[in-house]
Amino acid sequence: PAEDQPSTGNPTLDFLERSALDAQLSSSEIRGVISKYHGGVSYPNSELGRSLQMVAQMIAGGLSTRVYYVSLGGFDTHVGERPTHDRLMQTLSSGFAAFLRDLKLQGNSDRELVMTFSEFGRRVEENASHGTDHGTAAPMFVFGGSVKGGVFGGHPSLRKEDLDHGDLKFQTDFRGVYATVLEHWLKADSRAILGDGFKTVGMI
């Protein structure tokens, strides 16, 4: 525990209290950094837009954080998928468009890399509720000034005989994308983190 924080005698409780104190101090620092930056970019009025704006403010403030994480929920679309998915993709697109403009105005676009990921894909066949159920393969998007634009991996076949029990057959192992970011962007040993050697993708 910190010198001004007496030990409770319980290591777990001491850890939790110390973490809470650290979080409080960090929150105060973050609020100070955010209040100083007023970029000229207008962000969409969405939770994702506000989160990305805050990240842009922290980047502009020079915080030493190397990885930021934001989320956009609502993709678990088993029912009435089309209008929901269209709305979510618009939210994603407008949020990241503002964020990337902001980084460019800051002069930080070549210093940042954005990667999207999801814990599930979608099946090919529509279910009875005009949605799709959980599947395997899904796209990943990577943005940034150092990213080589293009599509990596072939388009998966939608033919029934080419599916894997109704699921798309992925073209690129997502761990290869992670390995690429770890090795070529964060300069970290991907084997130590992923537990095996995965083929990197030539996107950076």
C-alpha cells in the first residue's frame, strides 16, 4: 500500500484499495488533460463518438498510454438485422471518420493505429426472425497513416458446399492480425503473448 494508506492486513483488499486510489488520481489527471484540448472536429452525438473524442483529447494531451479501448455494442442481431446493422455501421463510420480527422489535425495520424475486433461473426443463412445467428468468420478493420490500404485475404465463398457447417471459412487467422500489430507496431514478442507463432499480415 501507499505510505499514507495503512495496510488492512488483507493483501487482496490492500490491492483493491490501492487500485481505487490509483484510478482516482489517474481520473484527476485525465480530466486536466481533456479540459486543455479543444480540437476543431465535430464528433457525432453517440456514445462511441464521445468515447473517441475523449481518446483523441488524451492523445493530444501527451499521455503515456499506449493502448486505448472503446466499444460499440448492439451487434448481437438475431432479429430484424438489416435496419439495426445499417444504423450501427453508420455510427461506427461517422465516429471513426471524426476521430481520424482529429488525429490528422493534431499531426498524430502517423503515430496511431486503430483496429476493430469482435468476439463473434455471423452465420450465412438468415434465421426465421430476419436476422443471423452467431458464426465464425468476421471482418476486421485497421486504420492509420502507417497502414497499407486494401483487402487482405480473399472474399469467402457463400456457396453452401464451401461453408463450414453453415459458417464462412475465414481467410486470415485473427491471431495473425494481432501478431502483426504486436510485432510491427507495438514492437512486442507476439509468441510470448499469443503462445504460438502466427503468420503476420503485410498491412503495416
